[in-house]
Amino acid sequence: MLKSVRVFCTLCIALIWCTADLFAQSSRGSIVGNVRDPNGGAIPGTRITVTNSETHISSVYETDSTGDYYVTSLIPGHYRVEAEKQGFAKSAVESVTLQVNQTLRIDLPMRLGPVTQQVQVNANAQMVQTDTSTLGQVITSQQLTELPLNGRDFTSLIRLNTDSTEAQGGITTASTIRRHGLNDSFRMVSINGSRPASISFLIDGVTANEGLFQTPTSIPPIDAIQEFQLQNGLYSAEFGMGAAQVNIAMRAGTNSAHGSLWEFLRNDALEKMNPRFHIKNPLKQNQFGGTFGGPLLIPRVYSGTDRTFFFVSYQGGRRRTGSVGQAQVPTAQERNGDFSDWPVQLYNPLSGVPNPSGSPAVIRQPFASNQIPVQMFASQSVNLLKYFPAPNVSCALPCNNYRGSVVSSITVDNVSVRVDHNLSMQDHLSGDFLFQNENAPNPSIVPLSGNTVMQNSRLAGLQWTHILSPRTINEARFGFNHFYFLQDFETAFGSTNYWQQIGLNNLDVNAAYYALPTVSLGTGYTALGFGGSVPFFNISNIFHWVDNLTTTRGRNTVKVGIDIRRNQNMNENGFGGNGFLSFTGQYTAQDPSVPQKAGQPGTGNGFADMLLGYLSGSPAAAV
């Protein structure tokens, strides 16, 4: 067991001269600009009101002596920007779209005239980002919902960004190490040639990486994501972790109630026939769910219009796939020691005498009629016999004399909740909660030889934005990210301790090890038991504290921030802790020094070695 606690803390101070280069570690963005009179002169003291079109929540700012304004900590969405100054007609931009972590410039010209007049200004799309040097790409909600995504997994779209390549090989890309819902083609991505584990995932500003392999712990439904941005260069030092940043903005509720329902079905209706077995491989996959959001309303108690909003989502995934496999298993005769159906003669390992000629090293006596007396059987081997399936295919040994089918399943449940509350013009609260459970049993055609994978995650975040003055804003955030992963024997935590039942000793009595050891039989026989490094158990907890204070003075911006992450990580790996019992056939071979290939002259039989209890190599279990 390995326990480690790591604390990561960064303190960033940015002094930017001549331009307001504003950053946001969360998914929120900023709207900045300049107010000028018809002669191009700055208009200080202009009241700027930025209003969210969906929630009607406004932020107010007063331009400085240079006519500049900076409105920060805005959730992605659609906004109306209005400028008002005595002696000038109002100037307004009716609809601008602010993307995740974007600094959007909206300059407002003003004309002389009564304040009761209003001038509409057209906001042109920015072709070049002039207020921040960050390199990256935004994936919008339309792209998320309309592009075909395997398993409806947003991480597949990270590959659309420049300098993104799919990692080849490595343990961090294996689906048996980290599940990814119904996206069985998931592979971690390398950005700018960095290690795949170098990508930092943030969900509304809270770290979503798990502590061991740095994959995202939570995969929100794409219908619950407003948009996300991949930043792959020149981002602010306040991010502090990772060679690239994936900044995810969750959808928020608005003043209008809205929702959706969906169901996606895949099955084997158009599946081609298995050319070997002339049957279809069964497949049935359902991905379903819904979203609902709006103002928080409690009849006769509370109305959240223009004040409190919520957005919830649920997505379920169910997949059932079938497959047919073949194996070579011991026959009924062989279980009784009768190997008359085996094509080569077997020899008694206890009868060996030195060979004067030197090749082979010993001379052994053959078993009469290729039959091993039951009195020579090892007791543990006798206890193992009942776990081998009986042959159901007639063929001449060695051959695959057993055919079976298995059904594998994946069950995924994913819930997200977001609440936004406007305490006052100066104070805003927002909170997120994400819940995800995955369970993927993987059986084998050989009994008690499968494994199962369970993966659960919980992520919570709370942010308080406080406007100290029109020129000073503070953002405080706390997040908690919990991740649980277990890959284990299919019989783990059951009522039967199988290794103890067959008579083995000195193995772990923990219920996670309630399984057969790996019994490897040479000469063509299929192994019994699961041979992976299980149980593999990982728990990760990350506590995340952030506080950023931003103030503007003229055209200078000062930002001070602190980011504290406390990581708790616990791992346990069995590394074949139930033992590996290898029987190659060399003990019943005429010549134990030759490679033991099934049916070749001079070789033995792996199952016969097992009956006698003679192990090859150094076993990890004691018999």
C-alpha cells in the first residue's frame, strides 16, 4: 500500500502595463473595452452595465481616466453592454457572446445628445485576440451536441485542436486502467509533444484530474456542458499545473425553464455474422437521459427569477455485448488419469535414472497405457478439477474441445447539478456537483476466470464572487474531487474463499483475494483463473482552494492569487497475489529439456503435471 500526500500551492502576482491582460482560472470570462467621444477622446466616469440576457443579472463598472472598463468573472453566455454618461446619448450593444475563459473587447463610441436617446452599436467578431496572449480553441455547445462522438464523450474533441496527437501505447491509455463510460476508443492525447498525463482538466475552475494517471475523473454529459476550451500555450501562471489546460464551463440555468430528453440506441441488427461460428455477436447499447434548468421556484415560498437558477442533468448508459470463445479443457478420462486419448506417451517423473549416454539427462519409465494412478494425484489438484468445464466439442486432442459464450456489460450513471445565486449586485454564489458511477464486469468462458472493474467519482465546487469596488473584485473557490477505482477478480468479496477451498496456504485472507490462483497449463490447455495484476485499488481525494483578487488602476491591472491543492492518494496492487501455478508438461515428458509443445514426440502434458502436483518454475502460492 502506498500513501502519499502532496500539497501544491502557487502565488501569482501579475503587473500588466499599457494593456489590460485579464485572466480567469475558472471557466468565467471578461468583457473589456474603451469608451470614446466623436473626436476620439476618452470619456471617464461612464457607467458601464453588462447584463446577462438569460438571467438579467447585471454587473456595473465606471470607466477610468483613460475611458477603459473591465468587467470580470462573467459566466459564458449572451450579454448586453450599455454605456451611460450625462451629456451623451446611451450607447448599447444588444447581443454579444462570451466564451469560456475569454477576454472579449467591446469598444463603445458615444455621441453627444440627451441621455434618453440610445445609439445601437454593432459588435464585430474579433478576428484576433488582442487582450490576452493565450493560445487555444473553444469547442461550442453546438459542436458538442451535433458532432458524432463515441459514447458522447467530450474528450474526443480535444483532438480537433492544433498540436494534438493521440498517444500510442503506454499504461495510461489502457481501458482496463481507467474507464471512460461507453467510449471504448478513448485514448489520452499529447499536446505539443508533452506527456498525456500533463493535461490539466478544470470543471468550473475545480481540478478534475485523478491523482495517479491524471485522467479526468468526471465526464459530464455533453448536454450539461456550455462549452470548453483547450489552452495549449501562453496561458496565465495562475493555472500552475499541466502542459495544457482543458477548461470546462457547465451550463447554468436561466429565467426561462428549459429541458431535453434523449435516447440513443445501438444494436446488432446490421451486425455481420461471425465467419467462424456463423452467428452474430450480440450487441445492445442504450444511452439515455435528460436535462432541466430554470429559475428556482417554490410556490408561495420563493421565486428565483432574476436571482436563483439551477440546471440538472442525468445520463445513463447500458451496454450488453456477447462473444463466443474456444478453449482446450481436460476430458472426463483425463480427469481420472487416463491419457490414452493423448497422442504421445507420458512418463513417470519418479522413475527417472541417470542416462549413461547423457542425452536425455534421465531415463524415465512410461505410464502403462498412458494412465496415471489416482494414488499419485495431489490433493490440491483434485480440488481444482470441479472448476474445469466439461468438453462439448468432439475432436482429436490436442484441440479446442470446448466452446462457450459470455455476455459482458457496462453500466454508467452520471448526474450533474449546478446552482447560481445572486445575493446582491456585489455578491454572486455558484456551486457544482457531479456524480458518476461505472461498473464493467468482464467474464470468461472458463468459470471463475473473469474480472470486474468499478469506477466512481464525485466532484463538488463552490465559488463566491465579491465586488469590493467597481475596480476591485475577489473570487474565492473551494472544490473537492474524489475518485475510486477497483479492478478485481470476478469472485472477490463473495462468500467463498476459493484459494483456501482448494487447499493453498499463506495467501491474503482479505476478501478482495477470494479467487482461484492462476493455473497455467502448457501443451495447449486454457488457463484457469484470472492472471492480471489484481486487485488494483486506487482512492484519490483532492481538496482545492483558490482565491484571486483583481484590481485595476488606469490601464494597469494587478492580480494576486493563491491556489492550494491537497492530494491524498492510496494505492494497493496485488501483483498476482493469489499465486501463479505453472504446469508446462516437462515432468511427464520423456525429455524434460525440450520445449513442451502439445503432441510433439518426447513432450509431456501440462494437465498431467497438474494432477501430480509438480510445478514448473517458482510459484507465488504455497501448496
